[in-house]
Amino acid sequence: MKKQLAKPDPNRKAKLEAFDRLLTVMDELRENCPWDKKQTWQSLRHLTIEETYELGDAILDDNVNEVKKELGDLMLHNVFYARIAAEQQWFDMADVLHAICDKLIERHPHIYGDVVAEDEATVKANWEKLKLKSGNKSVLEGVPKSLPALVKAIRIQDKARGVGFDWENKHQVFEKVEEELIELKAEVNSEEKNNDEKIKEEFGDLLFSLVNYARFLNIDPEEALERTNKKFIKRFQYLEEAAARDGKKMGEMTLAEMDAYWNAAKKL
């Protein structure tokens, strides 16, 4: 694939000026604001995680204005970490940006070299192979330990697929889902005592296989589950509000009464 020159960006000057403005504001806050002066990598970490989830919510809601706002918050955090590092003379924002540019060029030999990659699967496979050459002992090393289990399962499977360790088609994966469901039911119905760990293990296997199946259906299981969460919340809150309007209290209603409101919410 022959590399094409990037198209001229009429807004490049404005973007550079805006980024320079952010760097300046960060410098001023770090030097003058009592709160900003006190922050460390460790104190910012949980805030960064929170901002990342807020960006994810905005994306799921297709809220363009919120996405813009949350991107700004994350950009601020990136600049903040780099500013703290510069104070310790570890690195600065220029080092960060050059490092990611170098990494992208190295990991895209089909653009910046003579490697041929005409589809997404080949690009991903080349990416994982290059990571191994750069010193990683396992393709799974790049999966953060602190990721939520569902997201971690997605990343593990993606990385294994990148080096060719994968099912051939979705029918095989669905058969695996059915197999894991049968094994789970067998443990649940088992007369063996104290088999809670086995049930937990089989339940985990079932979830892992469902994540695999979602991947073959081109579905992001994290996104699919979160959309269901939001749908449940919306319907349940309708149930609460409608029951309250009718003078009924949650916890004092029968299941049949709650089902009636739930079905009404589904129709809405």
C-alpha cells in the first residue's frame, strides 16, 4: 500500500493554537492554584478513570456536546500528567507526542514501509507480531490487569485472534456457548455438596464464550450490556413513577402489579 500525503488541514493553525493555550493554562494552574499544585499522578488516577467512563456514557448516548466536553476533560488529564513528569525531569509533553508518533509509524509498516496489508485482520495481526518483536513475551501483556472482567475478556480474545488463535466460524462458537450452558446446568443441578466454586467456574466459562460469540457477530458485548442496563433503568424508573402517581408504594406491590407497569413501560 502506497502511503498518500495527508490532505491539507485548513484548521491546523487553530488546533495548534488551542493546544498551546491548554498547555499555557495548565502551567498557570499548576503554579498558582492550590488544588492543582497539590495533585500527583496517584491523586489524578481515579479521576481519570471516572472521566473515561463519562466519555463512554456520552458515546453510548450519542451526545455530541457531551463527547466534546469529556474529550476536553481527558485532554486536560493527559497534559496534567505530562506537566507533573516535566517537573520531575522524567519527560514532557513533546516526549509523549513524539513517542506515540514513533510507535504508530513502527506499527504501521503497510503505510510507512513495504509490508502489504489490505484488510483490518492483517493489520491487527501485524500489530501483535510487532509488539512481540519489541520485547513483549506474550501477546496478552498489553491487557491491563485492572480492566473490568468483561472488557478484559474482549481484549484477551482480540489479542489471541491477532496471532491466529481463534475459531473458524460463528457456528462453532455458538456450539461452545451451548456446551458451556449444559455444563453450568449440570453443576447447578448436581447433588454434590459444596460445589459453589465449580458453578462459579462454569458460569465464567459461559460468559467468556458469550463474549466470543458477540465478537463473531460484530457486537461489542460491553456496549450491548450497557444499553440493556440503560433500558432496564428507564423502564424501572417508569414503573416507580407510574406506581407513585397511582398512590402505590414499591415494596408493597405484588409482582403481578409491578409486571403490569413493566409491560406498559415496554410498550412506551
